[in-house]
Amino acid sequence: DVMCVIETMLAMIMKDTLGIEIKTPFPRMSYAESMLRYGNDKPDTRFGMEIVDFTEELKNCGFKVFSAAAANGGAIRGLCVPGGEKFSRSEIDDLTKFVGEFGAKGLAWMKVAAAGPESNIVKFFTPDELSLIQKKFGAKPGDLLVFLADTPKVVASGLGALRLKLGKQLNLIPKEKFNFLWVVDFPLLEWDKEESRWCAMHHPFTSPKKEDLPILDSQDTSQYGRIRARAYDVILNGVELGGGSIRIHREEVQEKVFQLLNISKEEAREKFGFLLDALKYGAPPHGGVALGFDRLCALLLGEESIREVIAFPKTQKALCPLSGAPGVVSEKQMRELGIKTNIKK
């Protein structure tokens, strides 16, 4: 119901402001699919060049960088850059440096010629593997194929950012298009390596999906990452316009989630006793969503920054150039409001 209300409202805004008809309901994509195909949880679906996964097909190939990554639980994925054969070696080196900012140790590449892929790494692959690579990419002569082999997180973030960079650089993104979609089925929990514990991806009051509730009782803690949340983000052209969730309305479910987060019963009672009591007495299923209105305005106006649409933008020193705020508050106003400061003059 929440998602229906929001997408209906957004479709109406698009029609009333820009005269553009937007079909509802919006497409829905799972978090897992978004990370696999686009490398992030806010996919820009206005253009192709999607990430292609080769982990299963190339896990036993002769290129040790790929096979070692797969053997260690990593991923082998890549992008097909249309017309990328024209990229010079220095330009490819720049792309390698770029993905290095996301933790990647290198960027493997091949250029597609009429006779097939060409590169100094081609010798490590069989003819069948090279044919499979070109076919799965849908690559044509003149294209550039780039690969990352690393942990799934590094591969996703590196290729996701590289896709957007190349999309802009090669003018592949149609600026006149408005592609809305929902990203759903986020993980309820994510593992914090530094603290060695599970943390809530959104907040500890997000409801798990009904079919995943049994995992809350599992003694195998490694399974907790499989619990999906009833959370959702609305995306427009690769920008998160807003997000929300259906909240937990059953006391026993809330207590189990607290336990998974290493929140003891005593701590839960001290911090959230009011909530647990409310759930005990009966709370209806409920949820919501928060929209970034400034972001929406910026996208509708074709602006890159929300500073161009904020009514009263602030400087880096938190000053308002228009009104001069913050201003001086008189002692009389302070007394009227019952506020007292301990600042010594």
C-alpha cells in the first residue's frame, strides 16, 4: 500500500510538471539482482552495459588471477564497453587506477577484433572459453571487455562505478529519460568486520520477510545474512529518491531481532521498553517512506546538485546568505522560551 501511494504520487508529479506519462506500478528489482547487474543498490537503468558474471564459467580457467579469486569465494565479472577498442593503453591504465579506488588490485581487459578477443591474457584461455566470453557479453568487433576478479563487494563496487563513469564519458545515458523503479528485498542484517557482529542494514525495527522468519531461530549464525527485510527504496535515474520499510509489529519478533544484534534483554528494556510495551498491547502492521524532495526537484530540473533547488542553501560555515541566519537571540526572547545559557561574557 505504501509503495502504491508513493508511485502514484510520483507519476502524478511527472505528468503535472513535465507532461510525462510514467507507467505504474514501477518495476521492482531485488537488492541481490541490482548488485549483480549494476554493482550498487540504486541502478541507473537508462542505459545498458550491464555487469556480466563469469564466476561459474571461468572458475577453472588457466588465468590464475581469475581461478584464484573464484577458489577463495570471490567473483569474476566484467563489462562490455561498446566501441572501446579505440581506448589507448594509457586510457586503460587510467581505468585501472579508477577501480583501484574501490579496492581492486587490477583490471583485466581484451579488445574484440574480427578474429576474436585480443590481449596479453588471451593465451591463458581456451578457444571455447574465449568464444563463451564474447557470446555471453554479446560483444562485437570494436568493443572492449574489462574484468575484475576479487571479493564480490570489491567487484560490484568497482564495476558499478566504472559503468557509470564510462556511461557518462561515452554519452550512453539519455538525459531525457526518467526511469523509476523500486529496489526491494534488502538484507535485514550485515556483518560488521570491525566489531565482529551483525548490524541492522537499515534500522533494528525493520520487519523481516514472512518467509524468512524461521531463520531468526537458527543456531547457525552464518545464515542471518540470508534474512531479507521488508524494506524498499524508490530510485530515479540512479538516484535514491527515498526509502522506507514495513516495521515490526510483534513483540516476539522484535525481541529476536534485538538478540541477533547483540542487544540484551536488559538493554532492550532500558532503551526500548516503551516500544516493547506498545507491541505487547497490540500494534497494527505499519510502515512508511521518506522522500528526498530536494533530490526530486533537482532531477526534474536537470540539476546535478540539490544546492541549486534548496530554498535557503547554506555555506560551508552553516550560514544562510539570504537571511543572514543564524542571528543573535535577545535575552528577552530567551526568557520567554525558558532557555538559559551558561556562556560567560
